[in-house]
Amino acid sequence: MLLNPKTEKYEHLDERSREIMLKTIAFFEAKGKERCKEDLRGRVWHQDFFDFIKENRIFADLLTPSRYAGAHKDARWDTTRICDFNEILGFYGLSYWYAWQVSILGLGPIWMSANEKVKQKTADLLAQGGIFAFGLSERTHGADLYSSEMMVTPLAQGRYVADGGKYYIGNANKAAYVSTFAKNSETGEYVFFVADPKAPNYDLVKNTVDWSGYVAEYALNGYPLTDDEILSTGQDAWDAALNTVNVGKFNLGWASLGIGEHCFYEAINHAAHRNLYGRFVTDFPHIRRLFTDAFSKLVAMKLFARRAADYMRSASADDRRYLLYNPLVKMKVTCEGEEVINLLWDVIAARGFEKDMYFENATRDIRTLPKLEGTVHVNMALVVKFMANYFFSPGEFPNIPRRTDPVDDTFLFDQGPTRGLGKIKFHDYKIAYDSVDLPNTAIFKEQVNLLRDLLMSAPPSKDQSKDIDFLLSLGELFTLVAYGQLIIEEANLEEVDKDVLDQIFDFMIRDFSKFALQLSQKPGVTDVQAAHCLKMIRNPAGDQARYRRVWDNHITPLVDAFEQHP
């Protein structure tokens, strides 16, 4: 269930896609862990990686919609294989993944635009090994689009100048294009345009981070533009900004998954061969508990993210359920990734600080992912908008199958207006929960029903609905319901061992209880609401036989299953 680069065959992919994944794994294994870490410590720009990407047309095939790929029949924007590539790059090093991620963000406003000239040029640049950047955030305002201070001033006859600065912009040192968000200085209209870092009026101020990646501050000073460089204006530019983030933030969960998987191998290899007081570390009961929770969380992360990808790929103007599941991959999966590293660090202890370990990098890198592309708080504020329809107004939808078909996901570049989230419908979550009958899924269903009772009989008041602290805790409970739903859906599709699924809901029950207790203690909670919350606190069903089977059948076989080439 966890990625093992030594044995993974990518049989769900077509021949060219398998070739991309296996060649990328081979690149990192040939480079070896020591050189990867030396580059990171030396803050080395990963030119060898970009040369490899160029020579093998990897970004070009993965990130060029087929319409613009010419004779290259294997090029398309296919979320399934993009997820696989995310996982590999996270597995071997977040600085490699970051250059890929911000290229995806930089390409979003381009592929969403009506500027055919820039699109064709972008396809050419990708074929030449180009990377891209997304110039959205600013030093003073972050990603607050309303407050953007980058200005485009019209001159005459389709000419403009751009002035202003952008901050925390990955790849902005070497990007072929930097998709830059601004306002029209005369009308206040939003504008997206492409800038070239090689242009004279583009000032690369500095790298804002101490890392192999380049996260730039840049400034445009009287930067000349024509209509040829303008991607979109007005509402279209605004929608392109938010819809690009919809596409890009999905990748963060997959990077977190890759990090957690690599750390799991390092931790279990270390523990299985370390003998203390006459016993191997993996024989200690508390260590087995830590590993079992970490394994269960990783499997849950992967099941949820895989199923969420199906909804991304099947989205349409009439089916926008992905707008709930997508931020949960960004928010919930990345937060769970942090928890996995915390659990494993309690096993690996001081070994996790040592310079020859991947784990050393991961302890820092895993913290970044919940904080990129909108904080957890921002994404939670988005998620709670869907809660009423999710629980009380289900819609009718055809069943979404497993989506590994090799086709372009064209809707992602035609998502339409970003408004109307509260009107989005979802299929009945009870269909998934009723499809399984396990001790822990039954207990979790009881907790879900109690949450629904709370929302019916003692819903948030107007004041509570304005209290972000209150809504965050309530949102955590709602998040777990949707998380569990898609985990079950994917587990059914993959025919996951029922022992593993029941073990997943063991930690889900405990997490639900934790968040219910937290909500009951919020300053603004009513006595009635607190009483409902306390009813939600449950213990998972203990089953030592199941617990041992998960350990023996799924975790023990991972000992020495993978170690990166030194």
C-alpha cells in the first residue's frame, strides 16, 4: 500500500507514463541519498534534475494539454499520473517537488487564458525544459488578492507598463514565464500577464529562503507589456487566480504522502535492527502502537487522495464536489503527514537528527506543506461552506469510477466562476458508510450521527458563525466525516484488507473524540452544544487479534523493504 520505488511497476498507467515514473526513480537512485543531501546542505540549484527533465520531456509530457502538444501524442494534463509524480518527488526530496509544484501554479493562468499565442509559446518552452512561476503573493499582503499593489498602467495602442513587487515566488529566478497577478492602475480591474525574468526591467531582489529551491522576491520597474503578454483581465483574472490554486494545492497532500512513506521505511529499518535491553525495538508494545498508527494514517492519506483524484478528474459544471475534496487533500492530508512524522520521530528519536538520514530533512519539510497554498485555517473556512448541503441536502449523481484513463483533464482549465460554493451538492455520504460493516466503522457512524444531531438541534448561532475559532473545531469534525467517506469508497475499489480499514477507523474514532472534546470547551459554546459534543466521545473497538494481523501481515513485511541507494 505504501510506495516502494524498488518494486512499484505503475501497472495502472500507460507505457509512456510508466516510463516517466520509473526513469525518475532511477534518476534519484543513481544520484543517491548522500548527493541529494549534499546538494540540500549546499543550497545547490538542482540543475542536474532540470537537465534530466528536459532530456526526457517529463514536464513537457506531464504538463502540456494535448491540444498544444503537436505531434507529441503522450502529452496531456492527466491528474492520475501527476499525483504519482508528486508522490515520487516528495519521496526523494521536497526541493525537487517544489520546483515542479510552482511550475504547475505558473502554468495554471496560462492554460486557463484565451491567449493562444502565449499558450503555443508555453508548449514550446516546456519542450525546451522550461520551468514556470506563479507571481501572486506580496510581502505586505500575502495572497490577499484584493490588496495587490502590482499595477499595470495602460499607455496606448495595446501597450502597458507594469510596476510593483512580488514576494515568496518559487522558480522566479529561472522561470521561462512568471504568471503575474496585478491590477489596472486606472480602472482597478484585475490583470494576469506573463513576465520574463531575463528582461531588463525585471529585478530579482533575493532568495527569501535558505534552501536549494529559489523562492524569490522580484520587482518590475516600468516593465513593458503588450496585449501579447496579457493573459486575462477582470473577473477572468480573478477566477484564474483561485482556480489555479484549486489545481495546485491538491499536489501538497501527495508530497506529504511521499515524505511520510520514505520516513516510515527509515524508521522501521532502524527500529527493527536496534536491540535495547535484550529486545528489538519493534518488540516494544508502545513502538508497535506508534508504527501501527503511522501506517494506518499513511494508508488513509493515500486512499483519500486517490479517491479525491477521481472526483477532480470527473468534475464538470454540474459536478463540483471536488471543491470540497480538493482542499481536504491540501489541508487534512498534509496535517496527517505531520502527525505521521511526529509518531515516527518518537520511534527514531535522536537518529532523526543525523545528517545521513532523509528523516532529518523531512522533519522540517513536512511542516511547510500545511502552510502553503492557503493555511489550514483558510482552507477550513472554505470547507465549512459545504457542511449544510453535505449533511442535509444530498443530490443525485452517477457513481464515479476509478479514473486512471489516459485522457486530458480539460475541465480544470475551464472551471468557470469561483462563486456559489454554498449551492454545491454532494451525494449522500451514508451510501459509503452503509457499504461496510466493521466494529470501528459502526462506532464512527454513531459519532457522525451525533454530529448531525448537533447541527440539527443546536446549530451555530450567528455569533458563533462569525467565530473562526469555533468554526475551526466544528470544521475538524466535518472534515473527518468526508475523509472517512472517501477512504471507504477507495478501500472498496481497491479491496483493501478489512483489518486495515478497521484499524484506520480506530484512529479516526480517537481523533473525532479529541475534536469533539475541544469543541465542547470553546468559550462561546452553549451548554446544549457541549452536551452533544460529550456524547460524541467514544472508544474504538479493541481487537488484539486484528491489531496483530495488521502488524504481522502489513507492517513487518516493510522491514528492509526499501532503503535509498547511498
